[in-house]
Amino acid sequence: MTSPDVRIPAAGGQPSRADQRVALMDLLDRVLSGGVVISGEVTLTIADVDMVHVSLRACDASVDALQPGAVGGGTVGR
Amino acid sequence: MGEDHGVWLYAITRASAGQGEWNGSRGVAETPLEAIDEGGLRAVASRVPLAEFGADALRRNLEDLDWLATTARAHDAVISTVGHMGTVIPMRLATVYLDDDRVRSMLSQHDHELRFTLDRLAGRTEWGVKAYRRPGVLVGAATSGATTAGPGAGAVSAGPTDGSGTARPRRRDQLSAQRSADEITARRAQEVHSALTILAADSRRHPPQDPKLTGRREQMALNGSYLVDDSRLDEFASAVAALDDERCGLRLELTGPWPPYSFAGNGETQR
């Protein structure tokens, strides 16, 4: 298995939805701001896209839509 | 094919790396993988429709978290699989070329630095270490260390008061205790990062994740990535376990193994 969902904390246990959400954020930290970027006229996309900014907007929109008032409320469900 | 398709890149490896594990598997949007070789280097790619992956469509789709999650996982799954067969340089998500010829010319143009990066990453793996502040521990430590320590200290670490009595001085105590706790947390996070960096070939700090995005209440003090020699993994994992100490006030989480996302840049193209 190479799915990011198996990358649960070393402390272990069954991955909850919240853990899956955290695993997704761990992945986005890396694929959106890491990886090699070779820009130039050969690339069609990426060079002019502020990826991190885009992802945060996507996440914000999703959080607002799915979890109104969830912050500070303990366990997050979807 | 042609103008309505682009070439999505996942990773670059040596062309001598095996192809067995990923041959026949699929990438983003279930597109079949292919190898584009040039001068001993190989780009692992798939042909994607520009209606979904062209510049304008991407800009729109990247704001859809479900699309982003699905695409990021597919991208990562390919890189992880390819990584099982040899050293791999992950590409940044959403790197799309116009056609195979442009990929080949990129490989030959950047041949030297790509080989250098492959050498640097060989025999090493990225691990993530996140440190969360343990609620209460640092606040209590900061308060008991101050001259005003007294009956109020318990109330500070216990959170909001019940609203009775001397709310104002207590509030000020809380704020100053909070501030020194923040400083202690930041300092300890830096100490953890420094201790782990010594054991690693390279390290990076990502911005702490927003609790609003993760759904976790705990404050993240460290979001680190470490490129660790595979031969030193046990030593590194033991160090993480040792630093994950209640008295330190930080709770540590080790994640991985990751493809070397945080260490794929050549310094020229990354901040």
C-alpha cells in the first residue's frame, strides 16, 4: 500500500476521519510546495500558479462548507 | 492525442531503474502510465485531457478540495510505486507539458542537475516529524516559574474561569502566561528540529498546519521534513521517541516514509 491514508502517526491505531484529514494535509504540504519545479516555456501549467495559496483557498472553502463552527469543538466529523 | 492532451509528469528516475511494478498501473484521472526516456534519464508520465488538466481547468479544479485530494493521492501513489524501483525525483503537483518532445528536451537540458539530485537522494528517505503542544503542560511550567505563582496558577492551566471574582488580574496573568508558554513552545520546537537535523542529511520546516484545516485543536509547533540515510533510520526514530517527552511539553508524531518531496528542488527553482 502506498496510499497516504496508511501514513498514520507512529503512535498507531485505526485512522479516524480526522486522522485521514491530517494525512491529506501532510500530503498537500509536500505535493504543493515540494517536488521539483522546472519552469520554462516547455511547461503548460504550474509556473504561474500560486499552488499553496490555491490549496488553502480550496481547504478554507471546504472547511467552511462542511464544518460550520467545528473549530474548537473537539472531534471533527464529516 | 495532440492538442487536446498534455503530458502530466510524476517523477524522474534513471532509465536503468526497473519498470516492473508500475508498468500497467494508472495515474491521475485513471490515465495509463508511460516512460519517456532521454539520455539515461526517464520521466514517468501520463497523457491527460486538457479539458480537465489545462491551465484554466486546473486553476478551477485546484480549488475543489475533493478533486485536489483525489489528484494528489493519485500523483503520490505513482511516485511511491516508482520509488520502490529506484531513486526518484518527485515532480511538483500539476506539472503538465505540451508533448513528449518537450519532456525529452527538458530531460536533456537539465541532465546534469537531475543526476546530481538523484545522487543526493540515493539511499535516503524523507520522514515527517510534527510536534504539537501538549495543552496545559507548558502553561503550568511557565506560571510556576513566574514570581506570581500561587493559587491562580491552577486556574490558568484549567482554562476559562467560572466568571466569578477577580477576572481582570487573572486575565492579565493568563495573557502573560500564554505569551511565555508560546515562547517556550517555539524554543522547544526549534530544539527538536535542531536535534533531528543533526541526524539527517537535510531538513526543511513547512509552515505549521492550520487547526482549521486539520480539525485538530492542538497547536502545531513544528512541521518538519527530514531526509534520513536509510542506514540511520533506527537512530532517527529512537531520537524522535526520546524527544516525545511529556516534560518537554511537545507531543511528536513521525510520518512516512515519504518520497523526497521536500528535498527534490535544486535550490535554483525553490525558495
